[in-house]
Amino acid sequence: MLSGHWKLPIIVSLSFGAKRFKEISRNVPGITDWMLSKELKDLEVNKLVTRTVLDTFPPTVNYTITQHARSLDKLLLELLEWGLRHREPIRNG
């Protein structure tokens, strides 16, 4: 469900609010459009992301995280804090 390099950064990007495809792409450095598309589809299938097509011209597509994904907020914050606490010792070996 959350395997792979890109899913967590995508969820973190969307945790700050609804975004369009290119906004997510800018928030997740290094991800290709192909990989972002694939990962968003996987997240949608696993009920972690909702894709909404707005009736505009041209059509606008927004992505948001679901309440199911919101349940990861505490875990993601813990991971962030852990990374901040341990990054210097890891870098310095």
C-alpha cells in the first residue's frame, strides 16, 4: 500500500491541501510524470487519494488525500521528527 520511494512524499505533499498534478510534481523533486501518474493511480486504488475532475475547460483534475490517509498524519510526523533527530549522526557516521 505504501511501498516504494514516492508514495509517502506524495501523501505529504497532499497533506497540505488539494493539488493538481503539476503542483504535486513540483513538490516531489525527482519524480517523473510517468511515475507520479502510476503512484497516484495506486494510491487511488488503495483509497489513500481521491481524484476529482472539475467541469472546466480544459478539465481540471484535483487530488486530495482521504480520511484513510489522514490517519497516517501522526506516523508521518513521528518519522519526520526521527529523521531530524538522527540525520546528523547518520551523515557523520
